[in-house]
Amino acid sequence: MKISTKGRYALRLMADIAQQRPGEPVSLRDAARRQGLSDKYLEQIVTPLARAGLVRSVRGAGGGYLLTRKPEEYTVGDILRPLEGDLAPVECATDGAWCARSGDCLTVGLWQEIHRAVSAVVDGKCVDTTMGLGPLAGFPMGTRSGDVDATILEYLMGRYGYDIKEMLNILNKKSGVLGISGVSSDFRDLDDAAAKGNERAQLALDKFAYEVRKFIGAYASAMGGVDAIVFTAGVGENSTDMRKHICQGLEYMGVKMDAEKNKVRGKEADVSTPDSKVKIFIIPTNEELMIAMDTAALCK
């Protein structure tokens, strides 16, 4: 399967529209200029996108095209299929396809697996997140508590006379691994303290790894399996011990980490063993770039 020029340019066009000021129609001429493309060619591309209900036309002065959904509600597959058709590598791999040889074909499983893999990429959507209404939910962070039993709040407020603002300040700024360890919110300090025999620092590290491992198991269940585990950001990119700690106990899922490959910090890498059923990746994040891009989009 090879994505055509129209498919590639459709993605660029949709991304361009999404990056402009919400509610203001985008002319094809302006989009073509920004993307370095021909506006006549974009006219051929936008027609099937509009027919599929992905964009709508606004006529008259200042007209152009608008998205019909929020940008985050589109998938790559939504945009490609009106231009490319089904993305299966061969016809027999499409859903509901029938082939007289399917019963004894040695390759049909391969084509179906490729189709599933491609679909997982282009139709990928967020299934769940550890975040709640605010950032307190999930596993314990540097100073945030993570999930807690709500009755604990009632108990502490009643025993010590905290009001809700004081309680929220404790949960946000004095809990997490800082609260457990009594040492620091910095995992490097916790590693040093644990190495010197500080039991609370070790408890904080153990608690963090346990909670992350528990969420991996829960989300694997929600998704019906997992293809890869990705470590990123400060701890995920740089802590070889924490990555190892988290993956220990996930062997039942087919997760196998290569100890030598795991000796890497801040670099993109595959640290799984060749026979691991689940890939383990380290992918550095670039939060500053995302903030700059989002800011630029809002300022247009």
C-alpha cells in the first residue's frame, strides 16, 4: 500500500485548516500558499473531503472551508479513505471480504495483520487517560497525590481542621512522592536517598512503579491487549531503574526488557528483547515545541 499524492496533500490541507483561527473560513488559495501547493490541485482534493462530510464550504466574500468537527475528533484514516479508498494491502484483507481460497490460504493472515496494524495507526484514538477533571487523578506524581479514597479527605479535615483550600493545597503541593518520602519531589534525589538506605524514599519509588504498572495492566485490559509501552518525559526518558521497575511483573503480558538496551538516557530507543510480544520504546518528549505550536496557532 502506498499513499498517493492526493492523500498526502489532503492531510496537509486538513492540518492547515485546523491551525487557523476557529470559525473563520480558510480559502484554498491561502492554504495553497502556506503549504506550497497548487490551489487548483487542492480543489480536486477538497471535493471528496466535503462529500465525506469532513469540511463544509462557506460561499461569498471571505468564504472558504471550515472543519465540521473539532480537530481532535478526526483520525488520519478519516481523511485518507475519501481519497484512497480502503487502506487494506489486498482486497481479501478488508472487513467482510470473501475469497474461495481463504480456508487454505497461507498468506491471508499476514495481509489481515498488516491491515490491522495500518488501521491501528491511522485510526488511533485515545481510549482512556489517568487525568481526571484536574491533574490530581491517576498515579502519584512529584507533589500531587494521585488517586485517593475521598473519605481520607473527610478524616484529615475533621481531625486537623483543614478547610477545602488547605486540603487541596496539601494534595497538590505536599503529597505524591514528596509526601511519601519526606525527601524530595525529584526522582534523582529519591534514588540517591534510597541507595543510602532511606526506607521512605524507597517506598515512594516502589509506590510510583506499582501504580504505573497497575494502570498499564488496566488499560491493556480496556484495549484488549497492547502493542507497545512508551516511556517519555523526565522519568521515562532518563531513569533506567524506574523503567526496569515498572516493567517487572508485566511478563505475563509478553513484556520483556533487554537490560543492556535499557542503559540509555534521553534518546529514542527500542529497549525490548527480540522475542518480546510487546515493544518497549523510549521516545523523548518536546513539550516546549508543542507549547510554541499551540501558542502560534492561538495567536493567528
